[in-house]
Amino acid sequence: MKRSIASLLKCVFSVMVVLVFVVGVSGCQKQEGSMEKAGKKADEAVETAKGALEKAEKKVSEGAEATKEAMKKAEKKVEEGAEVAKSAVKKGAEDTVKAVKNTAEKVEEKAKK
């Protein structure tokens, strides 16, 4: 009987030691203080800002590409307009030359009369 009580006490003592250890370890878990919380908030803010900057960079790149394409189209239109103007000036100059020649011929004819 003494052995069984001693054996029981050993088991109970072992269980109590394990329970004390488990309670002690669970009580030692790290709890976040105000600095840790502030650090996490700062990390979240940095990540949010990083994401916003990446989106802004993408939008700026898209805008720059769209502007580049618009400039190419505008350049083409200007070149086409310049060609039209060049043709119009050339035709105007040719017409002026013809008109001057006609006038000169008429003046010569009247001078001969």
C-alpha cells in the first residue's frame, strides 16, 4: 500500500510539475507592447505607400506612352498639313506666274496696237 501511495504521489507530483511548466511557458508568451504595435502600423503604412507608388508609376508610364503615341499622330498630321500647304503654295505660285504672263502678253498686244 505504501508503494501504491508513493507511486500515486509520484504521478501526481509529475503531473503537477508538467502543469506548472505548461502554465509557466504559456504565461511567458510575448505580448505586443505599444512600440511593437506602432512598428506593425508603420510597416503596414510603408507597404500601402509602396503599393500606391507602384500603381502611380504604372499610370505615369501608361500616360507617357499615350502621350508618345499622340505626339506621333500629331507629327504625322502636321507633316500631312505641311505637304498640303506646300502643294497649295506651289500651285498658287504657278497660277501667279501664268497670270503675270497673260497680263504681260495683253500689255504687249495693246502696246503693238
